[in-house]
Amino acid sequence: MYHYEECGLSNVWLVDGFEIETDEEYGELVSIASVNELHKTIGLYLINEKPELNGEEIRFLRKELNLSQKNLAGILSVNESTVRNWESDRVEIGKPAELVLRALYKEQAHGGGALIEMIEKLNHQERTHETDNMSFSYSRNRSWKHREYDAR
């Protein structure tokens, strides 16, 4: 078995799917089959099987989502230091934030981007919201539509 610490998690062991070679110049070299698929499998295990995520696991999922701490903080509407504290196990992640993180990872793993797009749109609206009025129009094709230009 190979202790796969390079992924950033201290508790991952590979039973097979790897080769260890010794190089005179570089020492022990490890090659792992389908690393991207392995990381996806690890991530899906974390979001589907782990009842609570620890700091290492939060960091792993964030990195697999290709997000900085600042970006994840923006998506979850928390401070960057909050994400840093989660990842260092100084503070537990709250259930709502953990559920959103799990959902973001699941969406990415299975393709798509609707959830993150919606969150980013809502975050943008919080910063640019101008009025509480909403206007809707009934169109010729018999469907209702929001009329943004009349809502101001």
C-alpha cells in the first residue's frame, strides 16, 4: 500500500494503481494511474460518505474546485479568514456552508455550473440592488417574464 499524502489528505492509502521506481539521481519515484480520476473519486467519497468534513478535507475540496480561499469565501459570503480557520481546524465549518461546498463539488464532478452561477449572481445582486420594485410582463407566447428596465 502507498500512503498518498501528496493529495493533501493524511489518511489516504492506495491499495494498487501505482508504481514505485528508484532513480539514481532522484531517488524513489511514484507514478499513479489516472490521478484526476483518483482525486474525483476521493472528492465524491468525501461529499457523499463523510458525515462531517475536517480542515484537510475542506482544503482538498476547495483546491479541487480550483478556488482560492478568497474566492470560496466570496461564494459562501464569509471572510477569507473564516475559510482559513476552517482549513486549519481552528473553527468548525457551519452546516449551511458545508452543504454548499458539498453541492459545489458534486456539481463540478458531474458537470455543470448552474449552482455556482446562481450564487455568484446573487452575490452580485446584493452589491448592486437598487430597488424593491419588480415588474413582470405577460408576453405574446403566454408566459410571464421579469422586465428589468421597468423595475427601477
